[in-house]
Amino acid sequence: MTGEKPAGIDKPAVDKPGAEKTAEATGGPSFEAALQKLEQIVQRLEKGELTLEESLALYEEGVRLSRLCHAKLEEAEGKIELLVKDARGDLATDSEGRPRKTPFGG
């Protein structure tokens, strides 16, 4: 292996300390984009045509994308819970009976 990246593999998102926080601050790729890339990675790995090094690089990227998707789903779940429940667990509505939405800070 010459040390080159396999075709279709992006540079890792985190090259140095603190880079991960910068990616979080910008929000990173959308859930849909991350899921699509993850599906592509799975398809390439399932073909079994990659070298060990290529497979490991793709697997690492897949794990990163899987964690990103999981975090975005948890954030969405929290927002939904705020929409439909109040402190007692009852449906939270405004004066017109619509679901009340409050900012979600994580």
C-alpha cells in the first residue's frame, strides 16, 4: 500500500484535538446525508472487494457516521418530547390548543 486513501473515502473528520468540537458547532452533515453515506459504506464493505486497510478506513468512517446519526435522532426525540409533554407528562398546549414548542438546549 502506498499510503494513499482508497477511492471514495473522505479525509477523517477529526485530524487534531478540538477539530471534533468545531464539526459539532457547525452541525456536520445532515442526518439524511450521513445516512446515505453510511449506506454506501455498508454496500462497499459487503462486496468484500476492498483491502484490509480500505475496509478498516471505511469501517471507522461508518462508526463515526452511525454515531452522528444516533445523536441527531436523540436530539429530534428530545424536541418531540418537548412538543407533546409538559412537566407532568401531559400534552403541552398553548392557549389555542396547539402543541407548545420550547427551545431545546440539549
